[in-house]
Amino acid sequence: GAGVSQSPRYKVTKRGQDVALRCDPISGHVSLYWYRQALGQGPEFLTYFNYEAQQDKSGLPNDRFSAERPEGSISTLTIQRTEQRDSAMYRCASSFRDRDEQYFGPGTRLTVT
Amino acid sequence: AQKVTQAQTEISVVEKEDVTLDCVYETRDTTYYLFWYKQPPSGELVFLIRRNSFDEQNEISGRYSWNFQKSTSSFNFTITASQVVDSAVYFCALLTNYGQNFVFGPGTRLSVLP
């Protein structure tokens, strides 16, 4: 497909479990971003990559959150020992170059029970 | 620190009315980028416009227009002759040279009534 894809679209997990969220950016896009969006709020930055290098992870809430993009394409956001407060929509975006407009994926709705 | 304020939480208009969505930003950086995104009820985020800090020329795209005023740190968005399909949450966002992260405003929910 031409757009950013994310999987799974919905994830329900029990508190304490680890989850891995996947993002497949638009082909050829250098930059990849992860955001978290709570209901009724704007997206909140988590981390971002240029190619495979993680440029900024200042938005990751704590050390249970991590992300990787080992080959400069697909990225995985991992949340360890999930907690109920981690429940949110997790969105991925990509851009052709730094500071270009970002194109967002459909998001993964994470529910921690 | 970077900040984006969208003071209007919700706006309701009747179809064919013009409506302006306000966006005020804060940054100490002299080079920055401003964006507007639309989030319709279906939930996706749709890119509308990108403007860099050196280009203060206003832009018009169909029924949409944007007014960038550096003197007041504002980047307002006007929809002319609004339509029901314009109903969505609209986010203004700021990207500066000191970080690659977007700072999003809280959004303005626009309801266009038939």
C-alpha cells in the first residue's frame, strides 16, 4: 500500500504483559515517528528515527517503553510490563525528509485490562 | 520551550458559514515549521498544510486559507463556505530546529450543521 500501516489495529492485553506494536512507513521515507494520543487530545510525541538511528527519545514516558528501527524501515514500539495507564491510541508517522510533513498511520488502539 | 495553543475547544457553525480556527505558538527558535492536521470522526490524521517560519505569505487552497502572522505568533486557519464534511478535530502543530518532535495543540472540534 501507499500509506503508513500499523499492526495490530487493536490490542487488548492484561496488565503486566509485554506488547509490541509495529509500524511500516511509506517506502523511501527517512524519518519515522511514534506518538501516543489519548481520547480528546492531540498526539503526544514519543520518539523518532532518521533511518535506523533513534534521534530523540525524550517523549518516552519511562524505561518500560522502547523502540527500534533496525534496518531503517519497519519500526517496533515495545511496552514492557504494561499498566492500565498505557491504554491509548499509538500512532506512527513517517516523512520523506527531516521537517517535512508527516503522514500518519491508522494507529493501534491498546487496551490494558 | 515550545507550545501550541488552540483556545477554541469547540466551534459550531451552520453550513456555508465561514469559520476561523485560531492557533498561537511559542518558540525561541528562529527557524520552525507550522502545520495543520485534520482528524475526522473516522480517526485518521490528515495533513493539510506546512509553512516554514521564513515564508509569511498567506496561502489559499480551495475553500481553505491560512494566515501566518509572525508578529503575533499566530497561524490561523479559515474555512470558507463550510460544509458538513468539514466536521472534524483540527490540530495545529509546531516543529522547531531544536527537536524533531512535533508539538501538537489540543485541537479544535468543528461541527458544521446542515
